[in-house]
Amino acid sequence: MDDVDMNVEFWVDEFGAQIVARQTMNGGYQNVVVAISEETELSIFPRDYIRIYSPEVSENVPSLMFFSNDFDKLHDDLISAGEISEVNGVLTFNFQDPEGNYFVVARA
């Protein structure tokens, strides 16, 4: 993520995530942990920090699939939700964060 605060705001606004930790890392970089649910937390690091400390993964795009019991409501509520489609018998849709990274939601 190039802009940690913008991405944190996205997860808070779109998913009702709660900020559970802010950490100052080497070089003064900020890492923010947000809880999406009781079972799921995302740790958001700035891409510049990853380039320095884990360059082998610095340009990897996250590949995450979320499963939701509130699939239809989530689809209706997410501004960037794509069309619902069936993949291997499972209903899914994608959405993107403010930096254009795509994620997938599947009906649980």
C-alpha cells in the first residue's frame, strides 16, 4: 500500500473495521492493524517499508478472498462491488480498494 491512512480509512468506512494497533516500525514507517471481524485482522504496511525490509515481496499484489454470510448486503453496500458471478458453483463478486487492488467475496 502506498498510502496506509487512505487504505485504513477504506477498510473502516466500507467494512466497519476497527483499528486495533498502530506501530512505528524501523525508519519511522507506520503499520496499522485493523480488525475486519472477530476472526480476521489485516496488518497494513507501507509499500516503501516492504521494499526495504522484504524486497522479494514488495511488488506482490494481495490475493485475498473473503467469505461472507451477509453476501448480498455486502454487495449492495460496497461502492466498488463488481457484478455477481458464479465460480465453481459459488457466488462471488470482486471489489477494489482505493489503490486499485482487487479482492473477492464469496457467499459463505
